[in-house]
Amino acid sequence: MRRVVVILFLLVQTISQAQDYKSNIKASFSDYLDAIVNLEFERSMDYMLPEFFEIVPREQLVGLMEQTFNNPDIHFKIKNPEILKVEDAQKIDGKYYALLTYANDMEIQLQAAADETSEEKGMRVSLTQAAFEQSFGKDNVVYNDSLDQYLIHSETDVYSISENGVTDWKFLVLEEKQKAILEKLLPAQLIED
């Protein structure tokens, strides 16, 4: 009987710790997303993998984000960020990695030229929509003609990375366009996956 109690105690403790690290990942990633949604780009950098800044300097990345979000020709808004799942962490080469998937919606409105003709607008809309559909999938892009606005649903994978597997999680967004950077920052077995 005593052995059963010990086993149950260890099982409950293990499950509790598993929930704790996933809760920490979710809380940290929610803070990261909150910083981006609120245009606090400098604060958002605190949640990124520090090694990333050896490839792209922190100041340069902040400047790029400010330029993108503050461009007068593009109105960009992120809405409804949601963490969909956090996979179990795995230890590789002394670090812990947990794959996280999140979704959000974006409203994107491109500033049209004042003298744009209806033919030019049609061309702009179709080329832009085709580019967005290629990046996000056809079913995830809707054009609202009355607002001249694109509504985009995006689901993205991110690696959560921690030295101790419990706290201080940092994030690395997985984008196919950045494969060369990802290969420098992630273990080979994760790149293969």
C-alpha cells in the first residue's frame, strides 16, 4: 500500500510540474504577444532567443518592426492572439525545446494613391491578395472591398527554449524564409522535424 501511495504522489508531482512549465511558456508567450500588439517592440525583444541577436542585432530588429508597424502607407493591426497548443518539452544538448502553435488575425490596409484608377486598384488588390494567399493560404485571406482591407488568419509555430526547462522561456518564430537563421539556432533534429 505504501508503495502505491508513493507512486501516486510521484505521478501527481510529475503531472503538476508538466503543467507548470507549460503554464510558464503560455504566460511568457502571452506577454511577448501583448508587447507586439501594443507596439512595445523593445520590450518584446526580452522574450526572444538572445543568440538571435548575434545574427540580427537587437536595435536593427526593433527598427524594422517600428518601420513596419508605423509605415503611413500600411495600416496594420493584430487581433485575437491565441495560443493553440504547447507540445511536451524535449531536452537536446542541455536546453529544453517545446513547440508552441498560436493563431492571430490581422487587418491590413494598404494606402492607395490619390489618383489610383479603378483598373489600377483592381491590379493592386489582385496582386496583393495573391501574395497574401501564397504566404497564409487561400482560405485564410479575405478582402473587404468596402474597407479596402485584407483580413488574414495566421497560425504560426514557435519554439520555446529554456536552459532549465521550467522558467525563463525565450521564443524563436519558425518561418520558412528564415531557414538559414533557424539552422544556426536550433539543433539539427528540430530542423528536420
